[in-house]
Amino acid sequence: MSALTLIIDRVRKQGFHNHRLEGHAGILRDGIVNDLASCCSRFEYDLSNGVVARWENVRDPAAQDRNLNLVIAEADRDVGPNIGKLRIWIKNKSVITAHRGALSRFADLYATLQVLQGLKSEAIAVATVIVGVAGRVLNVPDKLKPLYRNKPGKFESEVLPRLSSGDQSLWREFEWAVSTNAPEDPQKTIRKFRELPTRRPGRTHVVGYDYVLLVPAFIDNVNQPFLPRAGDPKSFGIDVEHDYADMIKVICKAYRARWHL
């Protein structure tokens, strides 16, 4: 099961996507490391033998209140990551409930790229963005769950089992907790993130991400979540599994070229 499928499976089991906690980021982070180790022998050797170490949720040098989801660097784990010996960094974002949040997430990814390019241009830079393609979303974390703050047991027993199950009555019962997206919002969001600069593997002097992975996902917290397959209009022309595999190959190629030639 791919890391992307695991994300959707987690939403299904949990019942809803918590855009505040960004729980998908950890699954995607771990999946990328595991898949990279499986297909990139140089990376696997360095990681297994302590040449490099991994850190999670490292403070972003571009913003004190934000983190890099993954950092791979040369350093002693007791000391912490040395940005001067940074090899890979990854930021994972999502735009699910309201697409107006795309601009702030884009700005965050852009600012981080500018700062880290200046600190370590050779480091492999990766951004992933899950883009919600549902026309409406039941906003569980912000609107629905707070209603049960003083009676969590009732939420767990009466509401949670109905989430992501296809229970259409949820739309009417909790109409006030529904966030709507315009039909053109997903495509606009995808187009915006495609404006993030990218670069070819050998051009480390260029300010750009080595890969930007865009993942259209149907998540509305009422119906069962899924990743639209290639050819589905909701995929917006993106084959997510193909692109994910391509991202792993690009990271591996860049890793070998920059530290093992």
C-alpha cells in the first residue's frame, strides 16, 4: 500500500480529516523515507550506517512558528540537524476545507525555499500538497467537534461512526458546519502551486524545488474519501501514483548525483 493510499485509509478509519493537526504529513513523511530506502541503495546505506540521520518537525528557518516535516542531514542525533550538512528537506501541506488557504500555504512553501536555498543550495527540496476536490466539506475540527467539547462521549458514539460513511443526512443535520468550495477552486489551487519554481537535478544553483507533488483527493468527511484515478475529471489530469513513484526516482537520482559521484 502506497503512502498516498495510507493517508486516505487513515481518514476513512478516523472518520474525518483534521486539517488543523495535518496528520497526513507524518504518514507521507514516513512513506517517502521508507520508499526511498527501498529503491535507493545509496540513501539506504547512508541512513542505516549513520552517515545521515532523520529529524521530524524541525523548526523552519523561514518562520519561527512553522516546521519542516522532514530533515535528512549529516549530524549526530544528540546534537541535532546541521543545516550546513543538510541533504533532504520536505514540507507537506494540504488545502481541503477552504481553498482560500492556498495562498498562505503557497507563501509558506515559497519563503522556505528562498531561505534554505541560501543556506544549502545542494539540499534536495521537496514539497507535497494534498488538494481537496470536493465541492463541500463537513468541517469537523473547527465547527462540528467543538459543539461536543463538554460531551465527547456523545460525539464518539453518535457522530463519529457516521462520518466518512456515506450518511447523507449529515449534510442536513449539520448544515451550519458545511464549508463550500467553488467548482473552479481545485483547479485554481493546483495552478497556483504549479507556480512554485522547480529545477533540474544538476542545477543546484537554481532556486527551485527538486519536486512538487500535487495530490488531488476527494475528502468531504461525509462520503468515503478516495484518490481520483487518472482519467477521472476530479484528478485534473494528475496520475498521483505515477507522480509519487516519479518523485522517489527524482530524489534518488539527485541524492546519488550530489553525494555519491
